Amino acid sequence: MTKNKKQITVEDVKKLATPDELELYSYVEEHACKVSKTIANKIQTDPYAGGIILVYGPQNAGKTIVAIEVGKKITNPKLNIIKAQPKVDRPDVPENLFFSISRRQDKNVFSFADKRDIDHLFTKYDVVIVDEINFIPHKLQIYFLRELMRFIDRGGWFVGIGMLYTAQGGEFLLPALLKERAKLTYELTATCQKCGRRGARWNQRLINGSPSDFEDPDYLAPSDKVTYEPRCDECHVTIG
């Protein structure tokens, strides 16, 4: 009899296992909260100037904390704010939920799946906060970018959050384009999971415990065989 394959959940992918790990992560969380406050202050200082703010970093760098906290820190009641992320079939991107490894959650999240959803984002709100921008499906990216630029021209603020660098050391196309157009950019870093050094900028993809190579696709969801770890410059390995 074949055993059922274990289903990987968001808790498996993101939840830190011990209080000690949470304590080590606290400096990342504090920095993410400071970045959130800076972004919120920028938007509230000139609420209708419009612009792109990009926040990027590897796994465990506090990106989802920024996604959760920015909206809370914008207190101008005249600004309509939405928090969103692409709807994708990945355990690390749960539908209609922000979930950080520090166990912070936000259930008031819109998971968009098509052009109509994108229209909703950019016509109904003044501030659009999107996490996991690197996972926006390729078939939607051109439309998303076009509607985003129209939104910015009308004076809207966009806060894009996600990974800039692929596991192979390249760049995801949409975050790279947003970086070129952004008024402000913030790079978050993590603790290298191999040597413990702070300032890790990269994600190391491991397949059955070994680094993947350039022949593997840019997108591979976490599973019982595929895992991701933040790595510093010295510990990050590229093969191929």
C-alpha cells in the first residue's frame, strides 16, 4: 500500500520551531518595523504624489512583516488601502493571508488571480500593498505593470514586496523592472542559515539537501524535497 504524501503547509515552510530561533530573528523584525514606519511616513507626508516603493530580500528577512505593518501605520483616514498578493498554488503563499515566520498574521488580504482582480486593485484604492510580487504569474505581469503605471500617474502609492534575486543568483523580471522605476527601495537581509552571519542577501534552494543548479526552473515550490535557506555571499552556492 502506498503511503499518502505529506502535504506541506505554510507552518512547515515559515514557522520558526523554537523560542531561541525567534529571539535570534528579533533584530530582523525590529528592522522591518522601522522600514514600515519610514514608508508610512513618506506616504502620509505627500499622500497623493504617487510612486513605487520596493522592498526586497531573501527568505526570513522580514518582508511579510513590512506587508502587514505598513497599512497599520498609515493613519490618514482619507486614504483607501488594500493589502494583496498573487493567488498561486504554493504553500508559502497562503490564499488571503499574510503569514510571517514570527507568527504574525493578517487575514485581511486580497489574493488576485486575473485581470479583473488587478483592475480592482488599481481603480478602487489610493495605496496598494502587494507582497510576493515575484510570484505574479508571467501571463499577468505585462498587464499588472501597465495598470500599475497608470495608477502611479493618477497619484497612487504602490508598495511592492518580494524577492529580487532568484535562487540561481539572477533577478526576477518584474521586481527588477519595479526597482528601476521606484522612488524608494529597501533591501532587507536575513541571518545566513549555514554560518549564522547577518546580512544574508540570497536564497539557497536545496533539492534533497543539495544546492540546485542553473538547469532548474526559477520557480519551484517548497516540498518534502525542495527547501530554501537564506545565505550570505560566502555561503551561497551556484552550480552550472
